[in-house]
Amino acid sequence: MTDTHLPYDRNEFRFTLTDAERAELAELAAELAAQEPRRVDDPAWGRHARRLSCRLPLRLSEVVRAFRADPGRDGTLTVANLPVDESMLPDTPTVVDSVERAATIPAAVTMLIGQNLGEVIAYRDEKHGALVQNVVPVPSLAATQSNGGSVPLEFHIENAFHPYRPDYVGLMCLRSDHEGTAGTEVCSVRRVLPLIDETDLKILQSPRYVTEAPPSFRSAELTAPHPVLVGAPDDPDLRVDFNATKPLDERAADALARLRTTMMGAATSLVLAPGELVFVDNRLVVHGRTDFEPRYDGKDRWLHRTFVHLDRRRSRAHRADNGSVLV
């Protein structure tokens, strides 16, 4: 049931800024973007982002904080009417490993909300450790299982192979695909847990799977055997990439295949419009992408992607100079 005292539906976690709040956030983003050295990955600029994130419009900050406390059944937070002016954007990038180093208004908005949720982090071996990354179609990657592809992207949690995978993945739309149909598909383990039988649950909770790193990490290393469902049996976390997680025996393979089918059947497609951002709880939710037809004409789909940790301390040994990039 919706709590009328809250500025959002706690079951859905979708929040739309008023025009006044949008203007307030645009002013804050402009202030951040103007901070020297105007480089997103500069530590001093990042400190400014952290400080200014405390000044988000109050209702937005309330929603972010509530989502952090409990992401609900679906594990996603969508924020709409953010200050993104599509007419002011340059052409959509088309290069491999595209990132956003310059402190643009959209990058500043992404960082402000991400820093309010937790700590924005990156991985040195993925997109050169950039904190704000571009998710865009790349001609040479069109048929790949990657953020540069345009074929259906298999359900996965982000960096399932990594011991310090993100707690949240943020995707902000700067520009939709031409047809406006490309969807970010999501499914929460909380939604499907009652649909999994006891035998499969026991298998999925056992260390009978290994996961390899995605192509973006330029590594083919496998993890040690691990379960797919981790933690509290009645409210587990997920650790799976249906493209990269491999079962170690036939019964494990069957259970994983049934889990995939169940999650596909319960999935929701989020078709983001410019100025909409979704945060996916990467502990609970797999995400993927529907296919679409890029034209490589400068007006293709363009998202900003960020990763957020709730506790940077646990990865301190893997971050040089206590910075934001895991090595």
C-alpha cells in the first residue's frame, strides 16, 4: 500500500521531480560542473561531488535514502524529469570503451545522485577506471554480449565474478534509441523466490557454479566455485551472469536453466526516456537489454553508467591511495 506521507510509491520506487526541483538540481549540477579541474575522475572534483550531493532537492534525497534502506520487492529506483537537454548533447559516441571524463551537466547529475546513494566507484580493468561510463552502440561490438552491443543482452548482475562487485548500478538516459523501444530488462530475486522449488533452492545455494570475467575486463579467469543464491535463505542475494556463470554438474545446470526461465517470465522492461535514471540493486536484481537497431548517425541510444558501493572500506586494500578505482 502506498504511504501518502511519502513522495513515492514504496512498492514501485518511481519518483518524478517537479519542474522547480528539476531547476534546483540543474543549478546544483552546474555548480559542480564548474568546479575545477572540471574532470569527473579528479579526486578533488569527486570530493566536491560528495559535498554537494548533500544539497539534493529534499524529496529526492528522501527517496534515495529510503531505497538504500530497503529497495522493495523489485529492487529498482527510477527518477524522472532530470535536467538533461537532448538538444545540447554532442553526437552519441561510437568508440570502444567510451567514457565521460569532462564534467558535463549530465555527468554531474549522475555523480550527485550516485554519491547521495553511496560512493561511486570504478574498476581499473574496465573502461580504464572511469567513474562515469558511456553505454552506447559500437559498430564493432554490435553482436557481442557487452554494453556496446545492440543484440539482446543476457540477464546478469554486474561483475558477478568480482569479490567487490557494485551494490548498485546506475543508468541515466541522455538519448533514447530511434524507435524508443530499447528496454533495460530487470528481475528481482525477491519477485521469483516463491516460484523456485525446494530442490532447486538447495542446489542454487550450493557452491556448484563458477563465473568468468566479462570481455570488458579482458580476462578469462574463473572464480572459485560459488552459489548463485547467497546469504539469508528467505531473502538471498544473487550472484549470477547467465552468459558467464557455468554449472559444475548436470543437476546444477538444470536448476540454473529453470531459474533463468523463471526470471525471464517475471521480468519488467524499463524503456528509459532522456532525463530518466534507474538505479538497480545489484545484490538482488539481474538486468539485461532488449535488442535495437542503431543507425550510427550521432543520434543513437546513450546512457551514462555508474557503479556505487555502500561500504568503500571493505575494498580498501584494492584501491590505490584510498581512491575510487579498484585495481
